[in-house]
Amino acid sequence: MARKGAKSRRRITGLRSNAAKARTHADRAANADLKKKLAEALEQQAATSDVLGVISSSPGDLQPVFDTILALATRICGAKFGMLNLYDGDSFRTVAFHNAPPAYIESRSGPFRPHPESGLGYVERTRQVAHVEDVRARQLYLDGDPVVVALADLGGARTLLIVPMLKQAELIGTIGIYRQEVCPFTAKQIELVSNFAAQAVIAIENTRLLNELRESLAQQTASSEVLEVISSSPGELEPVFTTMLQNALRICEAGIGNLFRYENGAFRES
């Protein structure tokens, strides 16, 4: 009986020890997962801060914004390369690359229209995210569509994520990131690139408003200069005409201009 009791106690002690070890292992795993999620959240916050910093420090200059967004999206999401396209309502134009193979970059010169069934074509039709697990398994690649074949063969792309840049419901561009192995992106990564797309739209809109403000100020300044010449040269038309023409050339970014007066049924250069 004593030996049986000792064995039972040892068995119970062993079970307790195993349970404690299991709890310790579970706690360590939970802590590691929490640390990983915290690190990812901090990295995403830092990336967002970097983008906003570039937007504020480069008013009216979109290229640094596009380059920064693309580099961060590619790196944080573990992609191999990325592209940012602008859309004019009819075709796409690539305005930024990050780490894309040179041979593929050369193939993407000038505006282009994607096949409606491609990832980019899907975004154009639906204004929704396109997430393709394997480009080479799709029928368009097997059928030899030139744009898709270039992406897969020259770019080496397998898994792709393309996110629309939307101003309300209007498509103004896309951000695409690409892996050279079959490995789908996570929901968190898709959300991050979508946030970057929203920031790119803000930068584009800020630039548009800034350009409109600059144009308005330039026009007001030109009008003020003409009125000043008129008031300072009463009865003299030549200084007025010269100032008008100079301002028109400058504001409209023209190289040559002339001003004619119409008298007695004919034009005469002033």
C-alpha cells in the first residue's frame, strides 16, 4: 500500500509538472505573438508617419510621395517589387517603380490598357482590391496575354496585390506589390496598402489644390500689374499691351505671343 501511494504521488506530481510546463509554453507563445503584433503595429504607425512627413515636406511634388509609399508597402508586406500607376479614365501610366527588374521596367513605357480579366483590369472594372495567388496559373498567362506574360516572365511575379486609389468612387490610380513566389498576402497587409493608397490620394488632391491656388495667385498678380501700368501710363497703350502679353506668356507657359488690334476692317499688330 505504501508503494502504491508513493507511485500515485509521483504520478500526480508528474502530471502537475507537465501541466505547468504546458502553461509556461503557452504563455511564452502568447507573449511572443503579442510582441510580434505590437512590433507590426509600431512598424505600420512609423510607416504612416513617414508618408505624412513626406507629404508635408514636399508640397506640390508627388514623386517623393509615390516613391516613399511604394518602398514602404513593398518592404513591410514582404513583397519583391512594386508599381504605382495613375489612371486618366481610359488608360494607366506607371509613374513609380520600386525594386522592379530592369527588363520589366523597359517593357512598361508609355500608357497602356490592361486586359479586363487581368488583376489591373479587375480593379478598373470593380474599383475593388485584386489579389491573385499565382499569375502563372491564370488563363490569361496561359493564353499569352502580353501584359500578363511580361509581368510573370520579365518581372518574375507570382502572387500580386493591386489596391485602387479612389477619390470617392473615382479611380485615379493603383498601388501594386508583387511576390516572386506563391504566397498570398494577409488581411493586415491588404489593409496597410489600402491605407497607403488613401494617403496617396490625399497627396494628389493637396497638390491639385496647391496648383490651383498658385494659378489663381499668378492671375491676380498679373491683373494687378496690368492695372498698375494702366494707371501709371494714362493715354499710352504700348506699355499696357506689352505687360498684358508678357503676363499671358508667363502664366500660360507659352514661348511666343502677339497682340493685334482690329481697325477699319483689318488686324494690325500692336
